[in-house]
Amino acid sequence: MTSTTRLTVAQALVRFLSAQYTERDGVRQRLIQATWGIFGHGNVAGLGQALLEHTDEMPYHQGRNEQAMVHAAVGYARQSGRLSTHAVTTSIGPGATNLVTGAALATINHLPVLLLPGDVFATRPADPVLQQLEVPYAGDVSVNDCLRPVSKYFDRITRPEALIPSALNAMRVLTDPVETGAVTLALPQDVQAEAYDWPEELFAERTWTVRRPGADPEELAGAVHMIRAAKRPLVIAGGGVHHSRAEEALAEFAETTGIPVASTQAGKGSLRHDHPQDVGGVGHTGTATADELARTADLVIGVGTRYTDFTTASGTLFGNPDVRFLNLNIAPFDGHKLAGRPLVADARSGLEELTERLRMHGHRVAPSYATEYTEDKERWEQRVDACYEVDEPDTRPTQPQVLGVLDALVDESDIIINAAGSLPGDLHKLWRTRSRDQYHLEYGYSCMGYEIPAAIGVKTAAPDRPVWALVGDGTYLMMPTEIVTAVQEGVAIKLLIIQNHGYASIGGLSESVGGERFGTAYRYRSEDGTHTGPPLPVDLAANAASLGMRVLRAKTVRDLREALAEARAADTPTCVYVETQTADTVSGAPPAQAWWDVPVAETATRPSAVKARELYERHVSTRRRHL
Ligand SMILES: Cc1ncc(C[n+]2csc(CCOP(=O)(O)OP(=O)(O)O)c2C)c(N)n1
Ligand SMILES: [Mg+2]
């Protein structure tokens, strides 16, 4: 007879989770390292009690906002190479639906996170319970069903024994490099507290191998043939290079073949910025070097990329009439994009196999091609230098100058985190990435507010490294809550707030599409009813200080140098606050080198929109559908 243990569903789940491990390349680690939680109706007596009872096996982190807890878990998972993550438990109702944004972000970015929202009573003794949405036509729907489309696996545990297959499936998906993303186990609160006789084997240590599938021989042979036939090949490195830890394999591939490597936001840092084959960011926020190579490439080799509209300049970037795509991707769905030839494999395995074959053939690009991109790259570097240059250190910096000051301060150990605003574009064009994981941009969901909680997650995974959250004023206001968490736990994140009184990025975009910056400045309403009055007297530095952070205010470039150096050396959570020049205008970085499709009004009375539409139609006419 199998021996059993009598535990509640919540207790069994916590014990089960604390015994799950991942393994890849001979390294084994805990899959669910800790659990974040905000308690309320729906988890306080179930999972809350279980976590209290098992604090030794399952560390608990207290958060302030459910969405932010998911961001922290995602930051931790990304920094851990997707081999370890956190769980997040919430109450029912608003606590649960606050997870939706975080879940979408995790799923889009292929980052594992386990969500454990409380749910309405399975036994329905007194509907509606507090915070229950009643759906008259469907008794089995709760607000947690909002999590279905943003989850890679969803189950509702309406009976204790259903936890067994469901928990195993949840682990399968979290550790599958193709499938991984948000995984949701909705837990009706009566079931959480219900006891059951669990088979002991459920709690035995279990190791999930994170696989590295190699390429199919025919696909590989075809890929080698395509590369050997190409005159102007270009690699586009995406986030899959990092997820697979394929940076060294990519460097070897690039050095062997001389093929230049451009990168997406998620892939930046795949090669160090000073690697001869690194040509920087590609697409709408890319460098002139990479975008010119993309325009003229006859073969684009996508490695671990989803080809978002930023990367393809909304279908207008790849202009060579003969261009073909070869997509090394572990997910067939992405491998087939742009009617490309798929090479379905783990990025590292696939690159190693390609390099070996191409080396056998002694394949290398023409020296003239290498000279061309090397010289172009040198010209772009001079533009970066010009953006960073400071003539008058006693004036307010521009945003690129802020990045220049940070650039001069950091080394390989620093990690910079950002997700939205004008910073992603500036960073993609300008930032000189010094290590494989220095550039932490969340640009799959580009979610304002990701930065601060993600920094806590990253710092938890990399406690000895300086971790910087870079935020605009709009982003800061969206989610400053987790500063309190960093202060409480002594997580010494560094926060850089860039104040420009509103949404500079969207303001610039609005202007370019005939929107006249409508609704994008943080200014008083003027007498004519528009938001064009003076800037608001909001003091974000005082706000951060009120939440417990040490705050350094920098008025000039000179102050900023000192403040950032002091923050870098600090071992408590420290914020640097700086106001940049030219409040409502563009940031001062080089303009976009490629288009991005934001449809402009087809009919309008205001001349700005009419003019913008003309330009829009010209761009649309250059779009290609690759077949
Ligand atoms: C949660 C969320 N809401 C809205 C947006 C759309 N959006 C992108 S950037 C931006 C403005 C960001 O302002 P700020 O952080 O001050 O940066 P700035 O543009 O001034 O550099 C907005 C509203 C978003 N990305 N995320
Ligand atoms: Mg701003």
C-alpha cells in the first residue's frame, strides 16, 4: 500500500513546489525559489496558513501590488536564465485580476512565473461571496477566467485530487523552453483548506530537464546551403540567444563566418558592444549600421527572435528584392515567420551545429563586406560619442547625456532595467552593452512600471551586482509601490528617475502622427481648456524619499556624475533624481533610422493630421509581404 500524508490542498501544493528542480548543462536548481503574496479573502486561510507552516521550505516575500509581484518574479526568472522562478499568491477578485498585466508580460516574453490566485468557493455555499463576479448564464466562470488567454497553462482546482495532474502539468509548462510563460492554478478558497490523503511520492524531489533539442539533419543541410550561397547575410539575435545562453556559440559563429550580428531589444548584449561583428540594435530603434545592413541583406538569419514590428520596421525594413529568411528558433511558430526557412532547434545547439558545418567548408563573407560594416559601425560610434559629449557640465543634462554619465561609470557587473518611454529607443541605439545580461529591456509588453519591481527580482537573483531601474516620470507614477518592498527587505536596488514632465516619447509620436501632443504633458489645464499650462509641482524625489529610499537630487551634469557614483557604491536602496533639458521635446538621441506603423487618421480637419497622413501613405507603400 502506498503511504499517504494528510494535508490541506494548500499545504500539499507548497510542499510539492518546494521539491521541484530544474537541470540544464549539469546545473540543478530550485524551480520555485520563493512565493510572493498579498493576503486577503481567498488565500489568507488557505495558502497563507500553508506558507506560514512551511517557511523553511518555501521563503515568503511580501509585495504591495499583485501586478508588481509578477514583475518581480519575471525579473528574477529572466536573471536566472528561466531555470528558476517565483510563485505569486493573491486573494480573489481584484487581487487576482491585478495579475493579468503581469501574466501577459511573462507570456509574451517567454518567461516562467507561477500564479496562484484564490478563487470563488467550489462548493458554492453562499454565492456571491465578497468580490465574486456572478455571471448569470455560466456558473463556472469567475474573474480568474481573464487569466486564460494570458496563461500558457490554466487550471482551476475544484477537487483536492485534481491538484496532482494539474501541478505536474504546471511544472511541465514552466520548464518547457517553447511553451514557458505564465502558468495559473486558480484555487477556490474552500478547496485550499480541504484535507486529503496525498501519496508520499507527490512530495519527493523531482527534476525537470530543460531540454536543448538539436536540429533536424535536413533542415540543417538546407540552412548551411543558404548561408553559403548568401553574399550579404545578417544575423538578427533575439531574446532566445540569452534564454539559451548561446552568447558564446553566437560569437564563435560570427567569428568563424564574419557575418555581422544585429540585435533586437531582447537580444541586445548577445555580443559585447566592442565585438567586431556587433552592429547594434536593429529596426525602428536600431542603429544606422544595422538598419542599412538589413535593407540590403540577401539573407536574414533570425536567431531566437519573434520578429516584432519594431524589428521589421513594420514590414518595411528588408528591402533587397532577393531577401530570404532563415530562422533558428526552438518554436516552430516563430521559425516559420516571414515565410522563412525554419531551423527548429535550441539556439546554442543550432549555432554550434551551423558553425561546425560552415567551418568544414571554410565559409566566410567577402572581405569587402566586412570592411563595409566595420567602417559603418565606426561612424555610428562617433554619433554615440557626440550624443554623450558634455560641453557645459553645470547645466541640466539631456537624456542621452544622462546615459553617457552612466556609461562612464558602469562596468560589466552592472545591470540596467527599463521597459517603456523614450529610454528604450535611446538605449537600443546608444547603450554599449558590456556583458551578456547587462541590458535588461522588457520590450515584449513594454509595460510602464515593470522596472522597479523587476529590479528587486533581478537583485534577488544577482545579489552582488549593481542593479539599476531606469524610469521616466510617467513610469515612476505608474508603479512606485515596490520601493517599500526594497526598503523592507534591504534589497539595494538603484533607481534613476528622469523627470521631463510627462510622456516625452508619446508626445513626440503624437506630433509625428498629427496628434499635436494631445494628452501627453503633465501640465496644468490652461484657460483655453488644454494641458499647456506650467509643469505640475510634483516632487517625485520627495515621493521616493517618503517611501523610504535614500534620494540624491542632481541638477546639473556635474551633480549627476557624483550622485550616480554615490548611488552605485551604496548598499541600501538609493534613488537619483534628475530633470532633463527640453521638457516636452525629443530626447536628443539620433532620430529613428526606420519606420514604425502607427496608423494616421484617414480623414481629418486639422492640417497636422492631413500632412501626417500623406507621409504615412508614402511609408505604407514601401511595405513588403515576404512570401
Ligand atoms: C502600462 C502602460 N501604459 C501605457 C503605455 C503607453 N506608453 C508608452 S511610453 C508612455 C509614456 C512614458 O512616460 P515616461 O515614463 O515619463 O517616459 P518618457 O516618454 O517621458 O521618456 C506611455 C504612456 C505603456 N507602455 N505601458
Ligand atoms: Mg517623462
